[in-house]
Amino acid sequence: MDEFLITRAKKGHKDSFTQAIMKIKDQAYRVAYCYLHNEEDSMDAVCDAVEQAYKNIRKLKNVQYFNTWFIRIVINECNAQLRLRQRKTKITDHLEFPEVLGPSEDKLDLEILLNKLSPGDRLLIYMKYYLGYTLDEIAQLLDMSSGTVKTRIYSNLKKMKSELQTREVY
């Protein structure tokens, strides 16, 4: 069904493009918010990405990679906004994650453990477990090898598990 929509969108069918974007818009916003920390800027980045995607949909080679292609455009738009702000620090130092769990002690433990990780490692875990990306999709979006993504995710999960077990002993 999705590939059919994208194929029609590539041929210039506006409603098909709109339907495809509507299916991924929330995920795109969450990725943008991780980069920009601001609701309005995140919305602007997604809107700019929609515009870029609409202009360039015909250049999409494989329709099954539409979601990955679009999220990559969102990331590029976020980076463009950050360059316009002329920030001096690295982008990954400013990642922030939206609320994803309800209030509980587990949430506090998880947030504490996640905040101890580097922002880049937090992003990997967030994309894998909260947004549901595959390792290959994450690797493609972040220009890393899938082996590197897998190693970083699982080594950080191991560290988090070890620290959580240490806390439970006390």
C-alpha cells in the first residue's frame, strides 16, 4: 500500500504524497525536536522538509525507502537551521528527548541512565527503541555502518543494565 502511494506521488499525484507524509509526520517531528529543542523550530524544519521532499520526490530511487529518505531530509533541514543560528558547539551536545514514558520510578531511573550517556548514544537508543527504526535504517540516517550502530547500542544497553543492577543492590 505504501509503495503504491509513493509510486503515485512520484508521478505527481498530490493526494498520495499527502497521505504518505501524514503517516510519517509525527516521527519526523520527534526527530526534529531531538535536534532543535524547540516546538516551533521543529515544526518549521518538518514543513521545510515536506517542501523539499515534494520538490524532489521524483529523484527517489527506491520507493520502499521513502521513510528513511524523508527523515534524512528532516535531519538536513534541522542541520540547516542550526547553522543559521550559528551555534558554536556540536549538534549532538544539544539533543533533548521528548517525554515517552508515564510518571514512574522506572522513568526516573531510565532518564538518569540515558542522561549519563553521550547525546549521540542517547539518540541511537531513542531511534531504535522509541521510534522503532531498524539498525540499518539508523545507520543510513546517521551515515554510520550498521555494525557500529549495533555495537554502540548494545554496549550502552549493557552499561545501563549493569548500573541499574548496581543500584538495586543498594
